[in-house]
Amino acid sequence: MANDVRIEQLWIPDSLDGQDAADFIAAVEVGRKVRMQTWGSDDLAYAPQEKLLEMADPYERQVILVAKVNGEIVGTVDIALPLADNLDLAEFALDILPEFQGQGVGRQLLEAAEHFARDEGRHTILIDTNHPSASLGDNSADQLVPGTGLGFVPLNSREVEFARHTGYTLQHIEQFSACTLPLDSELVEELETEAEEANGGRYRLHHWTDRCPDQWLEAVAALENSAGEDGVPGVDDTVMVFDGGILRAAEEVAIAQGRRTVVTAVEHIASGELVGLTTISVLALRPDVVFQDDTMVLREHRGNKLGLLIKVANMERLAEQFPDARVLYTWNAPENRYLLKVNQQLGFTTAGVTGIWQKELPDFGPSVS
């Protein structure tokens, strides 16, 4: 057990230049070291400036609690409180420096975060655990399967043991995949031909970066809403209802955070409707590491290889605009077999899995004097 662990709320500085930024920078470094330990690289770690920009998200209040031992930050828990919907939810990301793991620091931080969330009126808590491919194994006796029945996390994982001991239940698995960029030009040609033959000239592509053209704004909002109604798998299926104004505001938030967004949409020519969309995000300070966001195709237009068509086209656009991009990461629900198959065709390989865990916090009972 680590001696003299002190838990406190992290001060969020206005900039990284002042002396008051030292703790913030140290806290972000804890997250980087944990990701290095898990994945063998810091591709998924925040730079301090990115984290600082993200703290100003108008749709989510973010609070960071830190654990200090002898004045040094050895653990952090990021608490995200959605402000637009899911107002009973809090999401935690818990990181403990490798040399302080297994000493009770994580449990103390998690308890403090749960108290904080309950004080904020949040009762549903989500945390995640991360497992690289090499740790997954083949023996079903060593696997914990979520309620959905699809995917698994390794039972012998320290993180899994911790989540179970602290009262969390495994809800859902996300498959984490990586694709080396740029795509091979012969592969691109082959996949484009396959997709175009399947859709038979009935569809037209549209591209934009960062801001959706006015003419498609409400159509994109409708697409986002239909994806929510479609029950895209997740722990919590309540989805923010989008309109053009909300989308514009979200674009401005992304731009303010230094994120670039590369979008390809597909129009059904006969009806003039937008029927599919895919998005890739590029971070301000890491143009070499990019992230695949939503890909959606309206149910009635599936079966025409539109997912393949828009993803290949968008990855080509990305290569033109952001030639430094060397790896594209994505998370998919194992239920989404079609997109997983498309990703396989594009050259994605499984890098690991993320387990999503849930706990319901009881209300405070009556106080005892």
C-alpha cells in the first residue's frame, strides 16, 4: 500500500506557460506513461496542449482528480460529465503510474471520483479497460464475455480484476484496430472498382473538410439522428438529437480544439438524399496519428458497398490533405460485422480490445447524526 496518498482536484491552468501549469503537465504525463505501458507507444496519449484545449468542451464538463505521494502525482482520474444529454452519466478514465500499480492508489482515486460524481447527481458510471492483442489468448476459460455475448476481455488482466473487485460489470466490447497509411495504390484501385460496380452509378460522392457545406447541413443532422434510431450498439443508446445548429456548434468546438475533420458523404442521385457519411479526425499536434470516427449508411441503402466506397474515398482525401498521417485507428462494436469486414479489406488489423464497464451508484442514504 502506497504511503500517505493524498487525493485532490487538479487545477486547470489558462496556459502551459505559467508555473501553475506544472501539475497539469505532470498529470498528462501519467496518462502518456500508462499508454506506453499498455500499447507500447504513446499514439493514444494526449499532449498537454491538446488536453488543455479539450477541457473547454461546452458539451462535457471535465474534472481531473490526482493522487499524490510525497507531493508527486502518481495517478489521475479524468471525470467527464455530459452536459447536453445522459445527465445521469459520468465517464472515468483512471491512470496509475506503473510503479504505483497494485498499491491501493487506484482504489482510493476511484472512490473519490465516485463520491464526486454522486455529489454532481450522477449515478451511472462507465470506465474502460484496455487490452492489446498479445494479451487476449485463445483459451475460452480465460475470457470474460460481456452481456452482449460478443467479444471478451482476458480474465487474468490486472485491470479486469480491479474493475470486478470495485463493483463494475462488463457491458460491451469495442474492437480496436489500426491501419498503416497511406493505402497501397493498387489496393485502392481494386476496392474503388469493386464498390463502384456494386452501386452501378446510382450514387455520387461529396467531400468537405472541417465545415459541412450549408446545402448538406440538415441532411447530415438527419443522418446522425437516423444512426441513433438505428440502435448503433453501445452501452447507452440515448443519442443527442442533432439539428443544423448543433452540428455547426460542434464543428466550432472541434476547430477551437485544433481538430481537423475530413468527411466524405454519399448522395443517392435519384432522390437527391444524402444516405451515408464517414469522418476522420486529425489532431492539432499529432498529424501522424489519425482517428476514424462515425461511418454510417442508411439501412435502405445498405448492400451496395457504400461503406467501402466512402471509406476508401475518405482515406484518399486524407492522404492528399494530411500526407504526414502514418496510422489510422478505429474502434468498432463486434456486432458491426459489415464495417469490420470493410476495415479488413482496407488493411486494418486488430490492435486489441477495450472493455466498457458500468456501475450504478446508490443514492446517499439519510444522514446519521
